[in-house]
Amino acid sequence: MRGLGLIGLVLVLGIVGLVAKKQMASMASSAQPAVPGVAAPAAGDARMNPQQVQQQVKEALDAAVKTRQMPDDN
């Protein structure tokens, strides 16, 4: 019975590893921005200015907050 449990565990870990690898590959190849309205960085622009990164993060957070605003229940 222990052997069966170990085989099952190894099988599940293998499946999870394959799914994670596939997910990471699809994320790396996607060129669409994560947040609508925020431009994706250029492919050749590997080194960005820290201020640019900070500005892009701020814009992405602002866009996310705008889309998630809900009316008060009061």
C-alpha cells in the first residue's frame, strides 16, 4: 500500500510540474499587457529606468483599482 501511495504522489508531482511548466511558457510568450490600458514594455527594452518601472506599477494598480471599485453597502 505504501508503494501505491508513493507512486501516486510521484505521478501527481509530475503532472503538476508539467502544468506549471506549460503555464510559465505561455506567460513568457504572451505579449499582451496584464492590465488593460497599460502599455506592455518593448521586447528589446530589457533594462528599464527604476522610475519607469515605478510609474508602470502605479498605473497598473490605479487601473486595477478603478475596475474593482464597488458601491458601498450602506
